[in-house]
Amino acid sequence: MFEIQGKYATAKVFAGILEKTAVDQINTLLNQPFMEDTQPRFMPDAHAGKGCVIGTTMHIRDEICPNLVGVDIACGVLVVELGKAAMNPIKLDQIIHLHIPAGFNTHKTKHSTKEIKQRFGFAIEDLKIYDKLPVQVKERAKKSYGTLGGGNHFIELAKSDESDRYYLVIHSGSRHLGHQIAQHYQSLAEKKWRRSYHKGRSSDLATLHRSDDQTEFGNYLHDSEIARKYAKANRILMAENILNHYFDSQFELQLDGRILKDGLQAECSWFETVHNYIDQSNRQDMILRKGAISAQTGERVILPLNMRDGSVIAIGKGNPDWNYSGPHGAGRSMSRSQARRQLNLEDFKQTMAGIYTTTATRDTIDEAPFAYKDSQEIIDQISDTLTIVDHIRPIYNFKAK
């Protein structure tokens, strides 16, 4: 751990090494007045991102910068515990290719707003900015439930190191809807910044204020919560689609973690771990997590490392010095463009030997394990905030372009 001193705050960095770009981004952030009394903490997987550091955690006081949360609001990882019910990787791959749209693709038909509202307790029509969204964005959002997206999103079948149990792991987010929400509110923040320019403040870090901009501040929190529910529903519907087609049964993931199979309680269960969000469980002391996860006392979480090494399952320790947080994975050691330039496709395929995948290709080489920080390095740095209880290793991996 090391500290970085800024004008308005001192940050603790729990990463062993941090590249210069990330250090510069942290310094810029710490020199913003809204950082006073926010206790910034940067996770072991921290690295430079677009405009801010991935792996940022901080308390929210009177201002929110939408850019710090980012565009993939409530991106996260859903884990279905399958017990000893093994799945054939070849059959699983065929089902995913047929039934789970990836990249920019969506389903051809829309999900019913009424059904989504009844089951998940929200509708995109609840968004404060709904009337401002273009028609095509609204239509796309309704067709995007149960879709994977691209980038680092993935679907994986993994097996426990500690037992014979299998896990279906799905990493996805709020799709283009979260992007629209983030852009709208950051635009509002930047307009305010231009009207009342403050020397030393970056427009990229323009904020919405709790007091003099109460409506926009509250509306952003409201709409980001809708995005969180949308992302959860998206992951659940993907998992159900896969399980239904694979086992030729009707699965339903209950919001309390139980799973019904053909209307009866199944032996399997599920949980999820979310990053890129503002934790609103205490509205007087909210915590922002960008590329970081909640690690409250007793909380079960998953940390995906890379597509070769799989994930670790851990239990939170509720450490206040870490902002009750943990890393969301291994974190990138190479930018995507650097990985595309420098990594070798044959090396990528060779390191994935023993894991069934049809997506270890030139199109996904920027997601190769070599583009991420060393898994053991991350594991060695989290003992103050998490207790690892299992390591699940991939048998099958699907990575979108």
C-alpha cells in the first residue's frame, strides 16, 4: 500500500504497482474540491481507464461525478451454482451462439414492459430521462434484456477446486441504456461547469450537487438505480435462457437467490457481484465503486481473474479502511490497443489449452490472460478485505467480440 497526497484528499492505493497514467489520473481527482472528506481508496486491480482510474472507491458527500461511475452502470457477474450437474461444453457453446446475442446484437423481439415490471419491480419507463431518450434507444433497450454485450463480458462454465461443484458465470451490464444515462447526466454536469467555471476543476470531472442541483442529483441516483435493476434482470434472463435450453426445463431465478426448476425448488442457487455503481444502501453515506465491489462483513462475492485462470469466490470482511470494498477482478496490465499490437494469437490459443472455447481469436486477443495483471499478485493483496473460500477454474469460455 502507498499513499498519494492531493490538494483536497489523500488516497490509499492498495495496488503494488500503478502505471504513470493512473497516478496522474488520481492526482487530478485528488485536486478537485468535491474530493474533500471522501476517503478515496484504490483497489489492488487499479489501472488507468477512460478519464479515471478503474478500481476507484470513495464516499459521496455533496457532489456526484457521473463520469466516475462510467457508462456501463451496474456491470457485474452473476454466478449460478449448479451443484454436480455437469454441462457439456460443446452443447453449451451451441446454445449460447444460438440464443444469447453478443456484441452489438440484440433479440429480434421486445420484452414486455408489464412482465418486467411485475417480476423485477421496475420498467425503463420509470427513468426520469425516459421522455428525452430517442425512440430507437427505448426500442433497443427492450430488445436487449438477456444479451451479453462485448469487451470483457463473458460466459463461463467453471469447476470448483474445493469440490466437484460446477458454476455458470455470466459477466454483463446495463447495455446501451446505462451508457445513455451516464452521458445525459454528465452532459448536465458539464453544462453547469461551463456556466460557473471554476479554475482548477476539470470538465471531465464536472459534478451534480446535492444542494443547488437537487433535482439532477436525485434524478441521477434514481436512474442509475433503474440501470442497476436492468443489469440484474439482463443477467438473470441470460442465465435462464441458457439453463432452459440446455436442460429442457423451465428455470426461474428468484430475487432472493433461490432457483425454481419447473416450479419446484432446485438444489442450485445463485448470487451476483456488481461494480460500477453508487451504493445507496445508506443515502447519508453513499459509496462510489468504479471497477470495485462491495465487501461487507459476510458478503459472498466473485472476482473473475482472466479467461484462463477463472475466478475466486470470497467472503467480505467489512473493512472500513477499504471503504467496505474489494477489487472487481485482476485489472488490465495492457490497454486494448497495446494488447492487439503486441500479443500473439498462437500464444493466446496455447495458454487456453484444456479450456473449450471457440472465441480465442484475433477478435478477442485484447482479452487474452496476458493483457491482465498477474492473478496471484491480486490474490496476495486482498487478505485485509476478503477471505478466499474457493477458486473456480474454467472448463468452457465464451468471450464476445
